[in-house]
Amino acid sequence: MCAAARKGPAGISTIGIHGGYSDDQPGAPVVPPIVQSATFMGGANRTDAILYTRYGNNPLQLSVGQKVAALEGAPAGLILGSGMAAIAMTILANANSGDHIVASAHLYGATRALFEKELPKRGIKTTFVDAMDGKAWRRAIRKRTRLIYIEGPTNPTLRLIDPRPIAELAREHGIPLVMDATFATPANMRPREFGVDLVVHSATKYMGGHSDLIAGCVVGDEEAVRAIDMTARLYGPAADPHMVWLLDRGLRTLDVRMERHNRNAGALADWLEAHPRIRAVHYPGLESHPDHALAAEIMKGFGGMVSFVVKGGGKAAGRFMSKLRVAKAAPSLGGVETLVSQPRYTSHAAMTRAQRAEQGIPDGFIRFSVGVENIEDLKADMDQALRS
Ligand SMILES: *Cc1c(COP(=O)(O)O)cnc(C)c1O
């Protein structure tokens, strides 16, 4: 864990490039070096700031932790070995046996499974709330509720929850509001500006940005992040130094990549909405999206994820996917390359067809993580695949 510098540049690009590292002695490397070492000299003194990589105090872990904190406008940040590590450690640091969590029903699959299957074994119960029902949040709070957990924009229908009233409710009860903002990134939304206490990310996605690493981070106030850090030191999901170095490189271009992701996804969403083979398009930047007004208010850009439903159901979706040449069929998202998947085979495979349909994910539903390729090539690729 590391406290972010409180002064200094405020722009996302500038922080992404310069944040967290300030060695400007003659001969110092311009790029912070990987320190591929498990352990460090010292240890005679328990307060040595740099000691052991599982503790998260490898120099690069510290400086990149500072960088993500600054990107989110938070005092402290911590890099961990995966998004799920960041989520699990955040929860375990805040909830004990007998405690209760209130969570949005719209969650990443593994997060949902953590709440539903894993935490009950540890004596922690979760009440899932239909995130779009404003009053349900208050009704779900119990005496032993220790945190509220939301995600946004959500996978795969890209719904957006207004964090502000939920943050107010959390503050009233003296508990933290945690938000997974993986799909947004600090380039498009900074949840702390809306009262969120702890922001978690799968940095595997846009923050790393090149589909070549697994990483997670959490940012928040110093005390809260320190508690998560102490939990992680015991469970052990530390970030590997080489991964952190790659993540740092990804963060340098986060803002410019997001600009292109936003632009490409917006253009594709418009184009798809007018396409005769398409039944429905989900994109927060479209006026037809149920949360468009909220997204326009709290997001700087609408993101790189676009979902749509092809006419002809599952069969047509399968044919379309098999004809794509530029876009690659694969799970995950947020990389420079366009990735395409059908939630019914990936994130939502455990549900029945009827359950999926109820959540707005009928057969024929396709999720696009729109990359930063040239938009003409993406459109041409999709057009030939849709027409075949
Ligand atoms: C991928 C993802 C996660 C999990 O992150 P990993 O890095 O795979 O552990 C959590 N939340 C969201 C929204 C994700 O997309």
C-alpha cells in the first residue's frame, strides 16, 4: 500500500505517465525498473518500508499503487495478483463471520459466486438487490451489514447504477460502499467523486490494456487500504514484479486508449443500431439505453463495451461469430484487440435460457469488447459477418 502524492498533475494521461515515480537524479532510468526480487536488505527494523514482495512493498508495487490511487483521486492504492484478489481481500478485510453484505444483483460471475458460494462458508451472508430499485437498498440493510457492493457499467447489458444515493445510505450506516469500476476505468468515471469509498478494478482489462497480464487493484482512504493490505499479506495474492511493470506500461496509455475505445464503440453502436440484421443494441452512449441520461451525467466517455442481439437467435449469433476475421472470439475484455463472446457460453453459462432472457440476455446476444483497431476495418468485418 502506498499513500499518493497529494500535489502534482491532475490529468489522467499525465498521472498515467508520471504518477507514483519521481526519481530524477542524473542517470536515473526514465522508466521505473522492474525489481525482480522476492526480498530486500533490512528487516532488523519491522517498519522498513521495503522488505518483501508478498507484503506488497516491492518498489514497483508501491509506485504503481500510488499511480492507480492518483488516477482514481484516492489517498491510497494497492496492486494485487488479480481482480478477484482485490475483490476478495476487500471483502474479507471488512466482513467477519456473522456479518452481512448488501450487493447489487448485477455482478461479474466470479464475484457473484464468491458472495453466493464461498462467503457463506465463512459465515458471511449476502442480500442481492435489484440495483435499479432505489428503495430496495435501504430495505436490505441489517444490523450486521458491513459493506455495500456495486458494479458499473455492468456486464453484459451495460446498465449503470447511480452510486450517489447508495453512498449516502452507506454513510448513514457508517459502512463502506465498494464499487467495481473495471468497465469504466478512471478515464471515464472516478467513483470516489460520487461518494464511493473503495474502488476495485480487474486491472487485467483496460488498465493493463493488452490482454497479457492478470492484475487487480483497490484504492481508497489510507486506513481502509491498509486493512486490505494486511489481509492480503496473510492470504498471499501478491502482484508479481514483472506483471506490475507491464501494468505500469499499460497505464501510461490508458487515457489515449480509452479515447479510442470510446470513439470506436460509439461509432459501432450507432452503426449497429441502423443495421437491418440487428434486433437491439446496448450502449450507454445511445439515447435508447435506459441509463443514457445518468451515464451522460457521471461518465466522461461511454466506454469500449457494446452488446447487441442479432436477428435469428443463437444460430445466427454462432454463424456471425465464426465469420469474423478481425474480431477474435475469446472471453475477457479491455485489450487493444477486439474480442467477442456470447454470454450464454461464458459469464452466464450457469443460468437457464429463461433466466438469461429475464435479465435481457436472449439467445443471439453478443458482447463486443471494441478494440482500438481502425473503425473502418471493424465495421467491414462485422458487416461481412452479419451478411453471410
Ligand atoms: C474480469 C473481471 C473481474 C475479475 O478480474 P480478474 O483479473 O480476472 O481476477 C472482476 N470484475 C469485473 C467487472 C471483471 O470484468
